[in-house]
Amino acid sequence: MFQSLSLVREMKTRAVIALGANLGEKEKAIKKAQKQIGKIRGVEAISHSNQYHSKAVTETGIDEDQPEYVNAVTIIETKLSAKKLLSRLNDIENNFGRIRLARWAPRTLDLDIITYGHSLIETNSLVIPHPRAFQRAFVLIPWLELDPEAVIPGMGSVAEIAKDMADQVWVAS
């Protein structure tokens, strides 16, 4: 029995993290954040997508007046709970000067947990899968680059969901 408990503690969960920034040195922020994610105790970075550019999206749609975003996706394996992972990601955002004045405001860094294994989680502070991921080319296209067979639990194939979205993002040069 004790042996099986230690195995449970060692289990890792694969998670998909979306990164975005539209203020400051965006490309550098994404690269540095990806490195910091890989340094979180209990997290192993598996792969990082290329960086993509996208128009700023607000509650009412695309906002041409806001700076463009740089986005990427990182796939990790973690021993951390989803809540603890969110806390560590929020720490990284804060270290990059993230200020949360408004939900759709420009930001120095945004880190979102898109999926956490096959889990469906809904709390006051965390919803997984991310509730708007299926609408966001800047999440789906970089994710497909890393995992062409990706699935959003409860929603379906990322390739199918994203089939008409490729023109909404472009690879950073």
C-alpha cells in the first residue's frame, strides 16, 4: 500500500499554458517567461511553440487601437495541482509587472492554463479547460504546432476547431 501511495505522488499531469504579451519587450518577455515556467519546482517544460503575432482581442472583438500581441504555447508536465500551478504562473506574471486593472486591458505578460490533463475544473479562480480557448487562434494555432492531435476536453479536436483560424495569427519573424 505504501508503495502505491508514493507512485501516486510521482504522477505527472500534462498541461498546456498559453503565453501572451502586448506591452514592453514582448518577444523577450515570452522567451523569459517560458524559461521561468520550466524552472518552477515540480514542472518540466516539454515543448515551446514559435511566437505568433495577433491583433488585440477585447470583450467586443478585435481592437485595432491596442498594440498587437505576441503569443506562444508551452506544454509542460507537472506534479503540481492546477491551483498551485496557477499560483506559480501568477507569480511569474507579477514578476513581469502584470497589473490587473481591467479584464481586457493590455498586459506585459498573460499566462493561462488552457488544459490540465483531461480535467474539467470550475472554481471561482480557475476554469479548465480555459473557457475561451476554443475561440482563440492565438492559442489554438501555436498549440497545434506542438501537438497536431490536441483535444480540448469536452470540446473536441483542436485541429477541427481551428480549421478556419490560421489567417488570424502569423509567425513572428
